[in-house]
Amino acid sequence: DREAATLMGRSVRRLSRVAFGLGTGTAAVAGLALGLVSSFFPSIQIVWISKAFLVIVLGGVDNILGLFVAALVLGVAENVIGIIAPAYVVDFVAYVLLIGTLMVRPQGLLRRAGT
């Protein structure tokens, strides 16, 4: 909140720069780690963006704990299904999980209704 930071005597411009730097650094480290464990091809962004979208919708847009739980649930579900089913079924499971969650809890996994 820019107004609250200004009232507390913090430099909003400096805090914005620090936040941008931390976000950029975190994204760089994540990209490097992903490059070490995964192969790259021209349309890889579609796979990762769809997974990120699923996690955001499952967890709730502004709920950090919900995002963590949703990412954990999605990762565990995909890995368990990957053990017992063919590889093409794993991506399907993510969307079935999304549709099932939206039918039961449209506000996300950990959000209260009406908030």
C-alpha cells in the first residue's frame, strides 16, 4: 500500500525497486532450476502457464496459503496419477481437479464464501 508506506516514512520508489528486483531474481532462479530438470521446446510456456493458472484458480487469487496448498495438491495428484496411468492422462487430471474444485468450492480451496 503506497499510502501506508509513505505515512510510515518509507520510500515508495525504493520499496518498488526492491520488490521488482526480488521478483526478477526469484524468476531467474526458478527459470534456471527449471532448465536443469526439464527440456525446453518452443511451446513449453503453454504448459507452465496453464499449470500456474490452475494453481491460481484452485488456491484463490489473493490467498498465499491457498496457492501453496493448491500447488501441493496438484503436484501430488499429477505424480500419483503418473505412476499408475499413461503420461497423457496426467495433464487431464489437472483439469478434472480444477473442474471438480470449482463445482464444490468456486471460491478456491481455502477461501471463505463471500470474501
